[in-house]
Amino acid sequence: MNTATELRIVRGSKHHLFDLVDRAIAVIRAIALPSFVQLVLRIALAVPFWRSGILKWSGFLQLNDTAVLLFSDEFKLHLPGGPYSFPAPEAMAFMSGSVEILAPIFLVLGLATRFTALALLVMTGIVELTVPDGWPIHITWAAMALCIMAWGPGGLSLDYGVQKVVRIDRP
């Protein structure tokens, strides 16, 4: 075989390899449609907050004793100068429990999604200050919240539907 033939074979092999890569990428794109990925991301961020929230309540607007105890004894802000207790553990437990129930509902529905993700990002920052050893999990929550804030809820959301209706009605 001469050099020109060998070169054609190599070029043909590269072309074939690039075609295979392009086909694989097309399959991946078909599986990971942006709207679907955004929905999964919203659900993934909602789950840990929902699970934490339902553990704080013993009935409608009734915090359980454990939730208040955690905020008065365990959850302390680790700021320069030492750990500090929250200023009204009952109020903090109520606010935390409320956000942990409402925000996941809003996220899954895709309603006020970017604002909800911002609220959970702030809450994640507070959680990190109170439980600094949990940073490997907290950074994933922060990353998910930031992604939702940056790219929005996607097409499978109430925000998307509301946006479509509002834009249609504009003159």
C-alpha cells in the first residue's frame, strides 16, 4: 500500500469515528431534553427540603417539639467569634418549616421558580453556617439552585405557561 492509500484509510476512519460520535451525541440530546432536565433538577432540589420540612410538623401549623429544640440547642450560626443561637428559635423553626414545605411545592410545579430557587439558595447558605460539616451536600443544593436561577424552570412548568399567556395578551 502506498502513502496516499494509507492516508485515505486514516481519513475515512476518522470520518467514521466522527459520525459515530455525532450519532451518540444525538442520542444523548434526545434523552436529555432541556425541559425534562430542568424538571428533574427542580424535583432533585425539592426532595431534601420537603423531607426536612415534613419532619418539623406534627399537624397543620403545629411545629413538633423536636423542631423547636433543634433550633434552640443544635442549630447555631458558626460565625467569627463562636457559635450563636438564633434569635427566636420558635420563629426560626416556623419560618424554616414553612419554606421547606412551600418551596418544594413551588419548585415541582414550576411556579415563581427562580425566586423559589433563590430562597432555597439563601436557606442553603444558612444551613451551611449552622452545619458546616455538611458542605458536600450543601454545595450540590447550591449548584442546583444556581442552575435553576440561571436557566429557569423550563417548558414543563407553570411559569412557562403563564409566560406564554401573558405574552399572547400583550398588544
